[in-house]
Amino acid sequence: MATTEEKATPCCSPNLLPSKPSGAKGEAPRREPAVGEWIAAADPKRSASSATAMSPLVPVEDVKDPPAKASLPSIPIMMRAQTSHPLDPLSAAEIAVAVATVRSAGATPEVRDSMRFVEVVLLEPEKNIVALADAYFFPPFQPSLLPRTKGGPVIPTTRGGHHRGKVISSEVVPDVQPPMDAIEYAECEATVKSYPPFIEAMRKRGVEDMDLVMVDAWCVGYHSDADAPSHRLAKPLIFCRTESDCPMENGYARPVEGLYILVDMQNNVIIEFEDRKLVPLPPADPLRNYTPGETRGGVDRSDIKPLHILQPEGPSFRINGYFVEWQKWSFRIGFTPREGLVIHSVAYIDGSRGRRPVAHRLSFVEMVVPYGDPNEPHYRKNAFDAGEDGLGKNAHSLKRGCDCLGYIKYFDAHFTNYTGVIETIENCVCLHEEDHGILWKHQDWRTGLAEVRRSRRLTVSFICTVANYEYGFFWHFYQDGKIEAEVKLTGILSLGALQPGESRKYGTTIAPGLYAPVHQHFFVARMDMAVDCKPTEAFNQVIEVNGKVEDPGQNNVHNNAFYAEEKLLKSELEAMRDCDPFSARHWIVRNTRTVNRTGQPTGYKLMPGLNCLPLAGPEAKFLRRAAFLKHNLWVTPYSRDEMYPGGEFPNQNPRINEGLATWVKKNRSLEEADIVLWYVFGITHIPRLEDWPVMPVDRIGFMLMPHGFFNCSPAVDVPPSANEIEKDGGSPKLIQNGLLAKL
């Protein structure tokens, strides 16, 4: 197959920036770019056996509730020998090769030592390469899918982590800043807390101990030319705890207002500082902490009995590396520093019709959190948590405190930190089954015979923390062919301080001297669809469906008539659409060449859930970078380079409408294409007192539902629950004789 390629984005000192990449094509550049894209390829001369040896297997770990006994079964593992698939997340060994390869390309020891690695990510292969790998590695072997050449069929080889690599190309990307890194955040905090004018400003507020101070290094966004990406900048927010001996104290309960700080993150120096307004620190709120029992000055409720999820015969899913099979679903798990969890090659096994693709790739590619308070510093809080920070790099290890019950399969994730050191997040992705209530039910009132089925879903998830907020990202697969995307929001509010007796129009007072500004959370799901399409096919289109009330007249004499009106979205500009609850608007991705038993095209429906649009004027500064928030739905034909709706580098981005809003101006045809859906969904958060001190989970998402994809309900073959059969004695019970007599 194609050689493995890994993309690394180093960030270095501006004085090392060349005007253009030096050296001939394929040679290492003589000087290191400030921000560049390096392609480090594994040595193609190495044998497949060497590749196999360098591809570590992710161990299977079962977590059971209650604790597992040795006699209980483990997660089934597919027993076919396999090496790394081209879509598998990068292993620690592969990342180490990429880092070492890029570093060795530096012309001098000073250049090599000063390199900074913000991201090392897999450059995913073309879809036809993925199809070859799938045909070759997973039973039954399908040689008919392999392309024929004069020398016979091309047999794909595996991706492997090699001991050596070489830089085959490099590109300098001018006027951009890559995402921030956790090491930078820690350096920023240390820089601010050691700055004498800052120490004096905190003394004016009654704080002598700098260990109590918390510094959150927020990206500056882009509000004016002062925020240009020629310097790597942050405008930190300051908070202060009250107790030095309580590490679990909620320090976000005491925001420090009135300080303006601008930090040069490249050189770790404060370039602007101003104590603009002395606002007293809020008093210590007795309800500020959220830790158990006595640590927060309260008592935990004691009337909760244990709830155990038991799977005595083990789970229904099977795992082979990152390939998952569950009942009739199959897909691959991927992970990137920016997006976090990625779902590849989603397909449904449909009886005699075999494996039917649904989507090539599903992920959350961006999220934006604009605040609605025009006061300093809240107006400049408009975080791009994926593009500026990285959802994957901020993910949790779910070893403890996991929100999953039952049998769990964990997957680790590997990253490079700012200095190029490999870091591993153990148990980063959680895979498990959940009971989801009733799947379907009917009781015949004449006979009293009832059939009911329990719904089960397979859930893949990860959770990340971005400063004060937590976000859980979930993909749920259902037995009736549905796929649900869900985001769970929790964590701690980003707060502001109030003068005594003051209140704010643009927020909610939640404690004395403390208020929470109104804000919104927007998420962008990128769905590279493949409804009944092989990877080399482009036979999809998008239909918009609106409920229409029939005009009064002969066809609507009772004024009750309505119908579904369909409209083909023929081009990109025509496909910039918004949700409309008044017409029950939804969209269907249809295959133009495959039909169901009624002769209608097969399809999958995008069913919106709770949603909103930005509550901001058209000239709002954050919309300069986030023009993709102006519509709930965008549709584009697949292009390998079009991955992120705000462009690859949204941090301090001065360019207007870069990304999705620019791509669609090509107005490419969508009438029969390789369709990519970009669904933008948001929630408006007007804080409540009940959101303090830690917010109960709020949920938002959408559904992908089969629409004419199957000839009938795919869930009709789900068997009754075993415990129901045993309880009923294995036979249906008829209704009472009295009702029979009435009939």
C-alpha cells in the first residue's frame, strides 16, 4: 500500500523563518520554519515483517461492575492475524519516528533543539487505499475488490512503525499560529505569577500567596491588527483560591477582575500589563466546592442502593485492533489530537445484501464558545476549543471515574507534547454497550398478546477538559440502524466578579459578588457520507424535506391537510441551510443508483435535535473566523484538503471567512457526488443557580436515521429478552375470558 505518512506541525522561533523552503524537492530544509507542515515518510525499503514488529497491539482491558470474577468471559477478539491498518491512530513508536525524522532535518544543533511539535498526526490515505486494506485484511477476503494491473493484482501491505524515516517534503505556512499546548499554559502561568507588577496588583486585592493564584492562558482570538499572528499571544484570565492546603478547592469561584495582561507565548514574556480597575475579590462562597461530603462542608445522600450492570456471557461486540463489530454494525476507531475520536468506515450487514456502507468518516471538527457580555474581559472570550487547543490532546484518562458501566473496552491515545516528548493518555476512548429502554412494543387489545423488545446501543466516547469546562463526545449505534451523535456539557462556569451591590444585564448572579455571563456552545460535526457507496463511488445527493400545509380549497376542505415537500440541493450555495421547527425540516442523503423494494432511492436522514444560531450582530468579531456558524447545514463534495470549517489554523487568524464559507463559493455540483455534511449545532446557556458549583450534564446532538435504506424495520429480528421468556414460561398468555366474551 502507500507508504505511511505522518504530518507534524512544528512551531519555532521567528528568527529562524526562511522566506521559502530551501533545498531541492525531497530534501530536508536548511532552516526550520516558524510554522510548517512536514511530511515524514517511513522508509519504503523496509520489509512488511519489520513493520509488523513495530506495530504494538492495544491490550484488551475488561472493567466489570461488580468486579469481574476469573470465570466470567472476556471481550471476544477476532483471531485473524493483522498488522496496522492505514487508518489506525499513530502508535507511540510511529510518533517517535516522525519527531526524530523532522528534528534530524534541522541544519544545526540549535535549530534542532529549538523545534516545537504542536501536532504529529496521521495523513490519512485516499479512500481507494482504505478499500484495498479492508478487502485484504478482513474476512472473507475479497480479491474482486483489488485492482488488476498488467502484473496481476496489487496486494496491499500494512502500515508499520519503522526505525528510520526521511523528510520527503516541507511547507512553510506564513501568517498563522498553530494550537496552544499544555506546556505553554504552564509556562504562561509561571511567567505571570513571577511578574512583579502582577504580584503588586494581587497584593492590592489582599493576596500575598502566589500559590493560590490560577492563570488560564486564553488565546487572544482576532479583534484587531494587534492580534496579528506575527506574535504568539495569550490574554490570560486570573482566578484565586482561598485555601493553600485544599487542592480540590474550586478556584474558579474567585475571578480576578480589572487586570489586563498580554503574554508573548513564544518568548514567555509579558509585553503589556495594566491594572485598570480595582474590583474586590468575591467573598469565599460556602457553596463553591463540589468534592464529596465533608470536603465541601456537606453530607452526601445515603439512600442510594447499588446498581449493577451484569453481562454474564460477556459483551456482544468483537474487537480486532481498532476494528469493531457489533451485531450488524462494523466500523473503525481513530483518534487525532485535534478532533479526538474519529469513526471510520461505518457499515451495516444487511442479510443477503451484505455489507452496506453508511459513512466513510465521522468526527467533531470544531467547537466555538462565544460569550455575550460586552464588558472586559468577557467580550473576548470566544474559544475555538478544537482549533486553538485540541479536543484530543485535552482528553481524560478514564481509568477512574469513568461514566460507563458493564464490560468496557478502552483504547489508549498517543501524542507529542510541545517539546516532542511522547505522551500517552491511557484508557482515552471508551467502548461499551448500554440498555436504552424499549426498542419497540405492541399489544393486541383483542387477544392481549404483547411483543416487546429492549433496545441496546453500542457507545463509543471520550471526555475532555478545556480550562473550566468538560465535554463528553459520544457516538451511539442502535439496533434499528440509527446513529446518534451526542455531546454532554458539564464542568464549571466561567465567571466574573461584581462590585458590592452590582448586577449585570448580561449574566446571572449566582453568589455574592459573583456572576456567570450568558454564552453559547457551537459544535461542528463533519460527516463524510457513503450511503450504499463503495469508496470509489460518488453516487450520493442531498434532499431537503419540509412539511407543507396544503392551501385551503378543494384539496383541503377540512383545513387539516399537510404533506412532505422534497427539494434537491443541487449546489453548495443552495445547500447553506438552517433548521426550521415550523416545517419539521430535515435532510436525506440518498443514493442515486440504489433503490428499495418500492423503487425509491435508499437514504439516511439527518434529523436535527435542539439547535440555535449565534446571538450576535453580523459584524461580531468572532464571526470573522467562524462564518460557518451562520448556517446549521453546509454540504460540500469531498475534498481531501477540506477538513476544518474555520481553516487549519484558526488561532489569531486575520483572514475573513477562511475555510467552509470560502470553499462553498466554488458552488460545486451536488447532484451526484461524494457528499460531506457539515452540521452545526449549538446551545444557548443562560446560567442558573442550579449550575453552581458544578453544572449537571446538559445534552445536545442529532440523529442519522435510515430513510428507505431498509425494506422494513431492521429491528424486527431482535429477540425477546431472555429473562422475559423465562418469566412468562416461554409461551404467550391470552386475555381474560370476560373480554373474549365481549368480543
